[in-house]
Amino acid sequence: ASKSGQQVEIRPLFDPTVAPISSDISVRVYAKGDSIPGGRFLATHVASGVTQSVTVEAKGIGSFRLSDPGEWRLEFHHVESLKDDPEADLALYSATLTFTAGGAQ
């Protein structure tokens, strides 16, 4: 659950693999080591394709409902403006976290 020093990160506040189905799972999103207030991440139940879009609060924390057992994928994307790069105006950084919930194999 600690920061790993990547450009962008998704950090669960507790182990989602042991949470009961129907729990709310909280994560914090970071860019360059700082939490991102107002950032948004997607939580997708892979088997059903159902996606929850979550906007995080001031400390970069947001929660989604663990609605079903099985594989989950979280995605966070952060766009940064590049000022002194003659070849690009923007940089897009992405983080993905996957886990299996509810003891599904």
C-alpha cells in the first residue's frame, strides 16, 4: 500500500482481495508522488464489463463498490502540459491495478 515512485499510481488503502463483496473499496491516486484532488479513476468488473467512474476528493481518495466477485481492473490517467518540448504539447501517464475479489479463481 505504499507509494512506489512511478509517474502515476493507484494505491489501495487496504487489501481489496480480502474485502467482502458489497464492500466499498477506497484507493488514493497519485501523480509524481502527490495526491490528485479531483482526479478520476475507473473501476471495471472484468467479467461483466460494468465500470464505475469515481472522482476523488481533496486528498486524492475515492471509493467504489465491490459489487461482484472475480477480476477487477482500476485505471487512472493523468495529463500533463509540456512547456519546453518542441515535439509534444502533452504527456499522458497511466496506471492500472488488477486484483481478484471474493476468492474467485
